Amino acid sequence: MSEDGVKQRHDKNKTCENDNNEQHTTEQDEMTKPSTSEKITGVFSRFVESFEGALQNVLETSSGRKKLNTLSIEGVAEYIKLHKPQNIIVMTGAGISTSAGIPDFRSPDTGLYDNLQEYNLSDPMEIFSLPYFLRNPEPFYSVARKMFPKDIKPTPTHYFVQLLAKKKILRRWFTQNIDGLEHMTGVAEDLIVEAHGSHRISTCLKCRKKYDLKWIEDELDKEGVKYPKCVQCEGIVKPDITFFGENLPGRFFKCAISDFPKCDLLIIMGTSLVVQPFAGLIGEVAGDVPRLLINLEEAGQIGKSEMASEGLCYGHKSNTRDVFLKKKCDDGVKHLAELLDWELELEALIQEGEARHAAKLNSQ
């Protein structure tokens, strides 16, 4: 019951306390008095109204309505300008690397699986199954040759995250990608969490000897080599990426536990938010933290994801903090940079990265 409601009833009782009240005993007065059931109904109605009002206040306070004036990319830009978030978390998936020439292996029309027919796989995703890899690593490396072109470089989306780091407002960069492009931007190692590992380093599954990416590439370039074997023991060499059937790196969970309670803006880009536990991270931020999804397709919506109760609320009437920008990731970050007056800084980082990449190629 609200304080105002209690006060109103108290004032009403005071005005009724007069000497004439004892005289109101006529039959007409009795007939006009509300019945006991009517009194109870009235009290209950006022209680419900008071409760609903209090609940609405709680929802508005926790939902972020006061942080995003508009549920749009413009609203997110305004939030960044006014509230100056200092602990931005970025979550990225394969969609941020497609413009770098790395295909999204989940898309059936990428051509990655065209040469797997000879292996009679019931599901192409079996190549990422650890038990299958241990039995036959050839299909994985057949796809790996196409999955990781040698002449790859970061995209504008990667450099936008670098810009956040440069401004010292990036709390952490959680990525599902195994291409290692995050590290080529210059973002500090400790700010990057590779949820599914990376192919930059590989390990012999028998003697645990480590190999770098250059060695793997050279081995796969050799005629007749179907998969790399350890030079010490001839064991199977596997990239340090998380296959189905393997646990995620411990650092993923450690950083998730420490970072997400402190997050003041969550930016999600280029991911379908399907694979757990990565997808479930979107529900780990506080209830008033704005969440921006930049993607070509809708993803992670409440009621449509495995974490339905913690999904994104864009498109729902109850939404007060989530924004979906249907764009290619590169176009989306450029638009956001323009709204923030960061476009020149972003372009400078892109140009610097291009120069580093060209110098590296010339030195090889």
C-alpha cells in the first residue's frame, strides 16, 4: 500500500469524526452505506492499483528506460555521450570476419563443405567434434585450408573495438572467432577472451609439443600432407581451438564472472547467439544496462533463444534497453562512429592497420 493511500484514508477518517455522525441512523442512511463485500472489493482494488504502480516503478528503474531516450542506434550514441560508459563489453562472432575473406562456416552456401562428400559425414559439423577428429583429422584440415586464407587482415569492426580500447572504455572483448584477427589490431592481450580458443597455436595431442601458425601453414602446403604430424612423435597436431566435446578455456569463465556485473554497455556483433555458454552471457549484465546488437539477422530474442528469460527484448512492448541494428557489422560500426564524431579516429586506425599489414607482407 502506498504512503499517499494511507494518508488519504487517515484524512478521510478525521473529517468523519464529528458530533453529527452519531445522528446518521435513518433508514435512508443505512441504505446508502456500502455493504461489507463492497468495502472489501474497494480496498482490494486500491491495493492492486497501488501494487501495480509500485511494480511499474521497479520495472522502469531496473529496465534502463531512463538510460536510453530512444531505442535506436541514435539512442545508444546519445547514451555513450551523456553517460560516458567506462566498462563496455563487446561480444563478437563469425559475422565480423566475413568481410576479411573468412567464411561463416555455419552458412551452408559458403562452399566450405563442398569437398567433404568423400568422407560421408552425416553432419558437416562433425569435423568440429573431438571424437571424430581423433579418429580422422583429414576432413577438418580439408576445411581449414579454405577457412583461414593466408592474406587476411582485420576489418573496420575489429578496429572499432580497438578504438574503444584506445579510449580506455573497453572492459573486455569476448569473441567466438578462432581466426586471431583481434590480436592483429593491437588490442592488449588481456582485453581479449577467445571463448573457443585460437588457431594461432597448435598442440601435439600425444607429446604436447607446441607449434605456431606458420608451421601449420607450411605443413599443409606440402604436397601429399593431409594433416600435420608432430616432428617429435608423429602424433596428431590439433589447433588450440575448442571442439565439441571439450571444455571452454578457464579464462572465459573467470573473466565472465568478474566482468559482466561491471558492464555498463554491451555491444554484440556478428553472432547468431546460438552456441552456449557464450550466448548466455547477454543475460549476465544488470537489468538497466543497454544492449546493442549489430547483425544482418535477428538473434538472441527473448522467447526465441535457449536462454529465453534472459534474451534480448527488441521488438517487444516491454523493451526499454535493447537495440537491434540490421546492418553489416562494418557498416554498423561506421554509422555509430559517425554519430559519436569518431569517424576520423576510426579511419586513422584502419589506415594504420593497413600500413602494418602491407609492411608485413613486403617483409615476407
